[in-house]
Amino acid sequence: MSFDLIFWYQKEIPTTEEAAQIYDQLTDGATGIVEESVTIENFYRSIISKFPDLDEENMKESPWASPLYFTSKCVIATISWSRSREVFPVLLDLASTHGLTMYDPQDRVVYGITRDSSNC
């Protein structure tokens, strides 16, 4: 069992319904849903500096249930359920630091901060 989170850049924090739609569309491979941002790559690099991406060598120690999904538009983290309480607050803090929206599809909760255009 896994605990999934998705992260993207958006100037305005979406409603729960909007975030659920964005999540569904991004996981289905739709394009043009959210804008590209270098912030996503910086966020991804911050994640893997704390928790290296899943590979054959770290499978037993890794908190990931599958490798991180990373594009210039989003990061999707599939966390092993047993490690979710440890990893969740770290990812929430990193998302906040990078000015990203985080969506928890299990509980249908949107996390975000108010941003200005200087974060692009």
C-alpha cells in the first residue's frame, strides 16, 4: 500500500475540486494543465537530497514505493505507507519552501502558500 502526493506550481491555490481535477489529468498524462517552472526541478533536487530516488541498490531503505515521477510541470511521490508519517512533513516543508502546491489525493487536501509573481 502506498501514500501518494503530487506537487506543482500554481500562482493561486486551487480549490479541492480543482486540485483533484489537476491530479487526475496529470496522472493521465494530459498536457497544458499547469505551467512549467524551474521551481519543480529545484524541488525535485531537494527531495532526492533528503531521500534518494528509488533504485535497485536502495530498495530496502527507501521510503518510496516506486521511483519519483518528475517532469517540468509536476512531481508525484508514491511513498510506502509505513514511511508516510516520516516523509510527509519533510515534503510539505520543501513544497512550502519552494512555493508549490501539494495535493493529497487520499484525504483530498490541498496545501499551498500565497505566492507572488517573483516565485516563477
